[in-house]
Amino acid sequence: MPVITVAEGSSAYPARIEVSSPLHPRELRSLPHGRCVVQLGSLLSMGEHELLGTWFAEHPDAELRVYAGLPATLDFLRAYPRLTALTVDSEVTDASGLAFLPDSLRSLIIDCRLPQPNDLDALARFRSLDTLGLSGIRRLPDSVRGLPVTKLHLGNVKILDGLGHLPHLRTLRLRNASADLTPLIGLSYLEDLTLAVGGCGDLGPLAELSSLRRFSAWLVRGLDDVSPLARLPKLEDAYLSKLRGVDRLPPLVDAQSLAKVTLEHMRGLSDLGPLRDAPALRLLSLIEMEHLQPEDVAVLVGHPTLTQVHIGLGSDRKNLAVRDALRISGSYGGHPWPPAN
């Protein structure tokens, strides 16, 4: 039974390496170089952690991930003095071991609730931290103040006032959050925002985000109005999925930068007319939009900038009818245009 298994990565996802006990130096020598995630698949002895820590010191692009109920404490982190990236997906009874992390840490994701409120005090030391993920907190701790974080992932948060402590933030992911989005107005460099599940239903404050380029939202309770997106001068990419309350798109004639739109399982939305007026639209994806009829999509015939589509209306009859109407490069339920010879 191998103690190390490797899942090959891609340009979007790094290779994932599962490490279990017993661990030997010869096995570590066979691991891939470059960006990868090393996952602890079982409890290791401190000697094995020290062996793995030596490997991490020689591979600064590697990330350590602790998951699946292992271990109960983070004291083993003393064996990783050169670690640059850590993800904790496992519930822990004692997180004081975070104090062993080096000041030079670049990425820290804690996707669990920590047992003590002051466990996050250690964040103040990480003056090189670029990526931060926290879950199970009501609001950001004061220890993040002034950190150079550009990517922030938050889960189950209720108050976003602390975002002003992160002036360099460019990417924000809010998962299962129910919070007022007004504090986002102060994020002058925010380019990418994702709302996943949760109840951030009022997008009004987003109209002030002049730097926003990408927006994604799915399964957001109470979200029925996406018109603030039309007022974002730099918005290039909009992804909307399973938003049951959204039954119309706003006028997009002034959306001068909007080049890519994805609509997935948006069952309340049938009028695609506003997309016809989007002056820069190049790529449109309609995924699991079975409620639409070919004539609903045919309003896009002759769009001057639309050059690629991915159409999924649930049946070959409808997908092929749209293909015959649009004659735009892309996939129509798996049927390409131009048709294969």
C-alpha cells in the first residue's frame, strides 16, 4: 500500500500529494517540484513531521494541508520552520501551535472554528501574508490590521467592518455569509468578488466599486436585483447561478467592459434582451437553462461582438435550433459550430 499518492495538477489546480505513515526519505525524493499541495492522510510521528518539514524547506512553492480530523492539535507545526502556506480543514482542540508558524508565511487558510478567540492573535506577525482564509468567525479580528493581504476568503461571517484594515485587498470570497456589503466601498483595489450561498442580498453598495472586474454569485438568499452590476465601469466577467429571485437583467447598454457572462440554472430569467445591448460582450454561457426556448436566445442574432457561446437548453432539438439561428462559434449541448466535417 503506497504511503504517498500523487494526483496530477493543471494550470488551475496544483498537484495534490497524499502523505501517510510510515514516511521514508526515499519517497520524498520522488515528489514533484514546483507548486503542489501536500495533504496529511494520517497521523505522523514527530520524526516524520521533521522529515517532511525538511522537504518543505527546499520547496517554498508547496502548501501543507491538514484535513479529515487530523490531528487534534497543531503542535506538530514546530517541525515546519520554513513553511510558506498552510490550510487547516480539520477541527482542532488546541490551535496554540499556530505560534510555531514562521513570520514569513505567505498563505494561511483556516476552514474550521478555532477553540479560543485569541488563537488568531498570531496573525499580526505575518507581515508577508498574501492569502488569508477564515471560517466560523463573526467578524475579522483586529490582528489583521495592516497585513498585505490581497486574497481573502471568509466563511459564515456576519460583520464586514474589519475589511478596512486590509487596504490592498483585490480578491474577496464570501461563503455562507450574511452581512451588509457597505464596508466593501472602501476597498479601492477590489477586482474580484464572489458571494457563495449566504444572505448578502443587497448589492447596492457594489455600485461604488469602480475597480471591480469579476463578480460571481450563486445560491444567495434574498438576492433579486443585480442592477448595480450594470453601473460598474470595469466589470468584465459576471457569473450568476441559482439565484431564484432574479427574474430580469438590467439594461446593459452602458456596460462598456462586460465581455463574459455566464448564466447557470437561472430559472426565473427568460428575457435575454439586455445582453443584446451589451456593447463588448464576447463570450456567453447558458448552463442548465432548460426553461428557455430557442426564440429566447435568438434575440442575440447579429450581436456585433459576440464571438463564442456555450449553450445548454436541455435538449438537442433546442440546442440545435439555437445553433442554426446564431451560427456563432462554440458548443450547443455538445454540438459544435462550425459543425465537424
